[in-house]
Amino acid sequence: MNKAQLVEAIADRLGGRQQAADAVDVVLDAIVRAVVAGDRVSVTGFGSFEKVERPARYARNPQTGERVRVKKTSVPRFRAGQGFKDLVSGAKKLPKGGEVAVKKAPKGSLSGGAGATTRKATAKKAAAKKAAPAKKAAATAKKTAPAKKGAAKKTTAKAAPAKTATATAKKATGKKAAAQKSTTKKAAAKKAPAKKAPGRRTSARKRAAARRK
């Protein structure tokens, strides 16, 4: 059965050949896109489609027998479900009319199934990874802010005693300078009479010399 025959087989159930062709195209396109993206498409009772990585290996050319290196590649794989296997092996009989008796798909499988759940999980993980650095930065900023405030308080507290010490030192130097000035003034006052004494002696000598004459 090819694609055209498949469309003809389901055309009566879907109300026309065009509707059947559109349905087949949409289903196949959805499966191919999901598998290419790395998702696993699982249809309960039928099977699952998935992407498989094949590592690099050596193979032989069937015509020449030459050993050839095959590069790493990705291939699609289909695994039949248990219901499909049982029908093919003859363990279960096909119904004469109607649809094949397979298990009903669980809720959510028609909207993506395991592929949709894996996409949502990966999207959540990616969002959490992106948000993690921002949260860490905010937490570190909160931790460093009180530390900076404490350091500023400590520096101001240290600076205050230094200012008081300099003020007291300035006062002490001012007092010393005033004391030194007062002492110098007193010394100058004491020295002033001492200079006048020689003048008196000279006048006394002159008087004595005049008397002698």
C-alpha cells in the first residue's frame, strides 16, 4: 500500500479524498518534524518513532569488498507497539469490520504525547537555567549590600577617633605655642632691664672721672 492507496482506504471514513489526503499529510508532517527535532512520537498500541544516533564505523562495500569508513549519522527508527506485534504474530485476531482493536491513547497523547511532555520539560529546564544566574546575582547583591554598609560604618567610626585625635593634637600644639610665646615675652621683659644697667654704670664712671678732674 502506497500513500495514494492509504488515502483511498480512509477517504470514505473522513468524508472525501481531499480530507483524507490532508489528514495523512498533516499526520506524517507532524511525525517527521518531531523526530527531526529529537522528540519521540509514541502512538499507544501502534508504535513509536524516534531519532537514533549511529557512531562512526567501518563497513564493507558489497560490490568490491573494500573496507569503507562510515561517518557518524542519525537515522529514524520505528518500534512497533505490543498491540501491533500481537496482531501481526496472530496472537490476536483482526476485527472483521471497523477499526483495529488497540488500546486507547491516554489523555494528552493526541496533542503530542511524550514528545510534548519532553518539550515542556526541556523548556522549563532551559528557563530555570537562564533565570539561575539572575537569581544568584540578586542574592549576592543583597549579601554584599549590608556588608558594604557595615564597612562604611566601621570606616566612619574609625575616622571619628582620628578626627578627635587630630583636634586634641591641634589644641595641645596651640597651648604649647601660647606657653612658648608667654615665656619668650617674660624673658624679653627680664632682659630689658639688664640692658639698661650698663648705661647707668657708664654714667657713674663719667661722674667719677669728672670729680677727679
